[in-house]
Amino acid sequence: MIKFPIKLFYISILPSAILYIVTLYISNIYNIKLSLVVRDLAQTCGYPIGVGMISNIGILLWGAAASICLFTTFSQEINSDSSKLLLLGGVFSGLLCIDDFFLLHDRYLGPDFLNLTYLSISIFLFVRFRKILKRIGLFNLVISILFLGLSIFFDGVIQQIFNQSYDLTQLIEEGFKFLGIACWLNFWCKASYYSLKFCKS
């Protein structure tokens, strides 16, 4: 007789079911048609596949960075310092992913608050883990933050100055952001690999 996997129920089935029901319940409170909640946005709006593609790929890259970091964090093969670094990287990447997915910086919390929060976390990351970051190699992380910083600069400054050329500045801003996310994922993959190979407990 096949035994039902209890862990699967508590780790995957139950949380997913709760999230699904709560999301539908909250949507119903705000009079959002439930079929619109469960369907893909492009399908609902009738847009072609390319609409929002770069943004969606960027969100997948944030999510990949978070997943890789958090998965490696709980490996028994790495030491405490590496585990803490990857935990911070995973949580930070997850926060960036949620921000991008739900447009928290544009619609709810405002870009100034979130940008200051991200800057503070980045400074803490560099100060607290400077020794291990030097061993891993800082270049990829610095390049990533440079690209992301240029994206924020174009969004907050250049677009205000050249508001007549919004489409062009938007393309440049999103280009820097996409490159920044790609370099971000590259760094955390490298950090995870380094931790597994060279930082065994």
C-alpha cells in the first residue's frame, strides 16, 4: 500500500491551497472577477506574447537568484558565514522579485523608500561580508549594482529632464535594469558554487 507523503501535504499542498483560497477571497472582497485572478494577464487582456516579456524574464531571474541562494543556504556542506551571506542574498533577491512582480515601488510603497532600503541592505552586505565577498570576487556584484543604479538614475533623474523622449529613456532604463539582474544572478550563482566547493564546514 502506498503511504501518503505527509511532508508533501504540509510543505506544498496545504500552503498552496491556503494561498489560492486567500487570494480568491481578497479579490472577491474588492469585486475582482475570480476568473481574471486565475488567468494569465496577457491572455486576459488579449495582448501578444511579447508584451511584458523582458519584465517577466527579469522577474524569473530575480526568482532564480533567490531560489539558488536559499537552496544552498540550507546545505550542510557550507560553513556558517557562507550560509548567512547566501541567506541575505536569497531574502534580498526575493524582496526584489516581489517588488518587481507586484510593482511595489511604482504603486504602493514609492521608489524613494524602497531605493533607500535597498541601498541600506547593499551597504550592510558589503560591510558585513566584505572578507568572503573578496574571496568570491566582487566584480560581478559591483557591475550588477552599477547597472541597477544606472537604471534608477535614468528613472528618477534623466526621465524627468528629458520627458519629451520618454520612450527612449524608458528603453535605456529597462536595458540597464535587465543587465543588472542578469549580473546579479551570475554573482549569486558564483557565490553558491564557491560556498559549496571551498567553504565546507
